[in-house]
Amino acid sequence: MGGHPVAGMGPTNTCPGGRGGTLQIDVNPTSLPFRDTKTFIAGSLHQNVDVLMNMYSLHMDPVYWPDPDRFDPERFLDAEGNVINKPESFMPFGGGRRVCLGEQLARMELFLFFSTLLQSFTFKTPEGAPAPCADGIFRMTLTPHPFELCAIPR
């Protein structure tokens, strides 16, 4: 990415890896709770029951995403670098009437932030340091285990 034009939000995707990379990283292992007060959900849950969706399971399902544990931002892009829309298997901002109102702003901010970092720095683990663990720590958010990283200006 170094030496390429600065990432932008215009009609031409100047940094497709950045778009795919921001989609690969999801820190919310569950949805926000919701309650269905008028109908039964899936025929087995009663009214007025709080429901949380296991978003991590959905986003890491090998039925939809081959080799889901491998970091592969290009899995979200077609041959032209455009984002592939798979709403049935990828909902980091929720879905339907409860979709996050700030989704577009958040996607833009994440893309610009990460693309700028990737264009400006090369990231490496320090010599002799262990590689970062791919498994996260499940809490309110999915957080990484502590690790060391060097940002080297390009």
C-alpha cells in the first residue's frame, strides 16, 4: 500500500484491501439485546424474552466463510475490489429495523483510519516476540490478548 494514493471515500476504491480489512475485524461478539413483545421468535421463544444474537458464531461460520480463522480481507471483495454483500451471514452493525444508525459513518471512519495506518507504516512483531494470538478474549467486546507490535514508518 505504501506509495499508493491516499485512501479516500470517492467513487473509485483506491485501497480495496483496507475496505476488506475493516470488514474482517469485528469486536462485537453479540448483538444488542432486543425483546419481541408481540410475536414468538422462531416458534420456540415466548413473548417478552430478551434475545442476544451470537454474531461471532455467524461471522465465523465455515458454511459462509471458508477458513474463517485466517485473516483474509479479500474474502469480502469481488474481482474488481468491490465489497461483496452477504447480509444473511454478516451483520456487524445489526440488521433490519435495529441496524445501527451510525453504520455508514463508522465504516468510513474505520476505512480511513486503517488505510492511513497501513499506507504510513509497516507493522511487525519485535524480534524474538511471540506472534499475536488469533483468538480473542470474550467480554462485552472481543478484545485481543496483549501483544507487542512495532510500527515502522514507510
